[in-house]
Amino acid sequence: MIEERLENIETKISFQEDLIEELNKTVYQQQQKLDRLEAICEALARQIAAQAESMNEGKPAHERPPHY
């Protein structure tokens, strides 16, 4: 009886260890994806800022449109 219970506990622990390892891998992969997405967002933000800056070159900041 005790041996049976011990075997069941060992089996459960083994499954839990496998599950924890899989979860760790998943979390690691998600962190890698987040890091890549953050880098992409930063690059896009820099690109948008550069384009906005180049469009505003030579124009006063608050110029009235010609139809006024």
C-alpha cells in the first residue's frame, strides 16, 4: 500500500517536472518574441519620426494654410 502511494507520488512529480520544463521553454520563446517585437516597434517609431521631421523641414511650425 505504501509502495503504491509512493510510486503514484513519484509519477506525479515526474509529470510535473516535465510540465514545468515545457512551460519554461514556452516562456523563454515568448520573451524572445517580445524582444524582437519591441525592437521592431522602436525601429518603426524612429522611422516615423525621421519621416515626420523630413516632411517638416523648411516649414515653420505653425504656418497658416494659404486659404486663410
